[in-house]
Amino acid sequence: MKSIKTILFMMMAIVLLSSFAFAAGDAVKGKAFFNDTKAFAGTSACNYCHTNGKGLENAADKKEFKAMGKPRKGLEEMVNSCIANSSKGKAVDPKSEQMQNTIAYIKSLKVKAAAPAAPGY
Ligand code: HEC
């Protein structure tokens, strides 16, 4: 009886973990993409202009962006605008793993920037 419960629990954990990993994207892989000049067949990596993600700390919270004088709806469109116009590369599918990982990395910048000082200090 106990082993059935254990197996069920493990199956649940695997299902939960894998769906979470997909939905959330992988910030570590996103960072690699961000730093890789050749990641999207462009001329410069994201990191060339946004060194260590600088200036993108608030991007994860924005719903609308403006780039090259045009509105961009959502982070995916903004990232693709930078890929196509700034990096001179090929836009990636907004639903692709590459895009989700890149967004996970941009979200991780927010967490770092927003880390509050511990109360009482
Ligand atoms: C050649 C320089 C350059 C490169 C390379 C570049 N960007 Fe940008 N990025 C900019 C500039 C400039 C802006 C400000 C918006 C504008 O005027 O286009 C910007 C804006 C952004 C924003 C919106 C920030 C905000 O808070 O409004 C995001 C997100 C972003 N870039 C992500 C990326 C990603 C991801 C890559 C790599 C795929 C990348 N950028 C490559 C220059 C660059």
C-alpha cells in the first residue's frame, strides 16, 4: 500500500515538475541565448547592448513597448523586434523554447533588481 502511494506521489511530482519547467522557461538557457551572438543568426548578441541584462529590469512587468517608433505588444514582440532590428537576426516563434527561455531570463532580472533590503536595516 505504501509503495503505491509513493509511486503515485512520484508520478505526480514528475508531471508537475515537467509542466512547470516548460511553462516557466529556463532562465539559465535564456541567458546563454542572450549572450550568444549566433543564437538567432544575427550580428550582435542581446548582451552587446543590454550588458548583463542592464536596463531590462522592468521589462517583465510591461504590457506594451515602443521600438523603432512602433508599438510592440508584449515581451515576445519586443524581443523579436530587437532580434530583427537591433541584432539583425531572424525573429523566433513566440511560443518556441528559445523565446520562453529568453523571457524567463528577463523575468529573473526583475527578481534580482527588486530584491528589497531586509526590513530593519
Ligand atoms: C544594437 C543594440 C541592441 C541589441 C543587440 C538588442 N537590443 Fe534590446 N533594445 C535596444 C534598444 C535601443 C531598446 C529601446 C527600445 C528601442 O528604441 O528600440 C531596446 C529595448 C529592449 C527591450 C524593452 C525594454 C523595456 O523595458 O522597454 C527588451 C525586452 C529588449 N530590448 C530585449 C532584447 C533582447 C532579448 C535582445 C537579443 C535578442 C536585444 N534586446 C538585443 C537595443 C538593442
